[in-house]
Amino acid sequence: MTPTTPTPPRRRDRRRIRHEATKQEILDTAWSIVRADGLAALSLRAIAHAVDMEPQSLYTYFASKNALYDHMFADGNQELASRLAAAEIPEEPRSALRTVTRLFVDFATEDQARYQLLFLRTLPGFQPSPESYAIAVKILTSARTILTRAGIRDETDFDLWTAVIAGLASQQLANDPGGDRYIRLIDNAVTMYADHTLDPSQPHPADHHALARDTDGSIRSSV
């Protein structure tokens, strides 16, 4: 039997490891700056100074400030996606709605700069790349799946749920940052939402705006 020569282990790409570590340091520094001074305060020159790097060297890692914003957009959404994937969602519909709503509101209100970047059009001229935006789309798809299992199937009801989240988060950040004035209202808001969307005895907007037929067979609007 011919002896075989063992395959030597692959050498680590130390240059790439250092590159990725520096890139992460730049990203962490960018988050620190926007959390302290706001999204508009982000400056590549300030970041370069903070990480002890020549400003022109920063372009080796990010081609522009918008490229850095895009990486931050992806980073923030990936964090939300990870939390959603790890969440234990109850089978009972109302409990499921409370759990997923609290997850989104808690995530939104714990970091105002991240909330503005991910959920508001705060930065003129910034559009996330298709790759980064795909993470956000995946999150919405996962949330829609959870709501569908809970009995939410109408598109307007899903839109209403996103409005409930945005309203609670925006009110909390605007009027009681760092507190819980509006976070305390999550259970009440979900109860009203569930009563409206899951109770078959309640009138539904889809029924209210539906077209109805008169006795003569003509179509009329029930609005």
C-alpha cells in the first residue's frame, strides 16, 4: 500500500485577519460617534483620528461615508435578525404578538442612532445597498411569518402592526429616552391590536372598503 503524504494545514491569512479586525474597529468607532453626537456627525476624518490612521488610509476599508453607513445598516439589521431568530415565540396568538412586538420595540428604543439609520430616512442621499437591504427584507418576512401563524393574514393588518411598533418606539425616543413611559404600553397596544384583528365579531377595514352589490346587481362602494 502506497503511503500517503498528509496534507499540511492551511496557513491563516494573517493579512486578511488584520484587515477584518481593523474594519471592525472602524465600524465600532463609527457607532460610538453617532451614538454620542448623532448620525450627521459622522466624519471619516474623525474616525481616522480615533483609530490612529491617516484619513486617506480609511478608504482602503470603506470607499465613502455612505459605504460606511451601508455597513452600519447591515450590521444593525443583522443584530435584529439574530435576536428574532433566537426568540422563543409562543404558540398562543396573543402571546406571540406580545413577544414579537416587545422584541421590535425594545430593539428600536435601546439605540436612537441605530433606530434612525435603520427605520427613518434621516440621511439625505443615503440608500442601503441591495445586499444590506436584503437583510431588512428577511426580517420583515420572518415577522410576517410569525404574525401569519398568530392569525394575521390581511396586508392592512400587517401594516397596522408596523405602525404600532413605529408609534411606540418614536414616542419613547422622543418623549422619554432612556425611560419606559411608552414601553409600558406595549401590552395594552397589543391587546387593542389583537381585539381588532383577531376578533371575528369586530368590523374589519377590508369589509368596510369592500365593493358591495345593490339589489339590482350594480356595484357600489360601501365606504
